[in-house]
Amino acid sequence: MEVLKIEKVVLHVSEVACLLQWISLTVYKLIHSGELPTCKSGKAWKIQVSALEKYLRSIKLYKGLI
């Protein structure tokens, strides 16, 4: 499996969904349930790459994807 490198520190919901090949609704559900920590900037949710890595490790999906 190819390892993806992300140079950003913060991602938008659509970027997370694309990266994980999920639909955006799945990411929003994780945000609203509190499972995926975020911050809101205006109307947009922002996800820190470190928070995403931590979440993926907690569900054992992280294999050096990001």
C-alpha cells in the first residue's frame, strides 16, 4: 500500500472524506458524535491531521496512510 503524505496541518471535511474514500456525511457524523475532534471556522469544520491520525489509530484503521 502506498503511503500518502499530507503537507497540511488542517483538513476540510471533503478532504478527509476523499482521503479515506468515505462520503462526507460519515465524517460529519463523527464530528457531531464527538468521536473526531474539530474546530469550526465560519461555516467550515476543520480537522487537524493529528486528530485524524489519533482517531484512525483508535479504530485500528491507521496504517501510515497520512
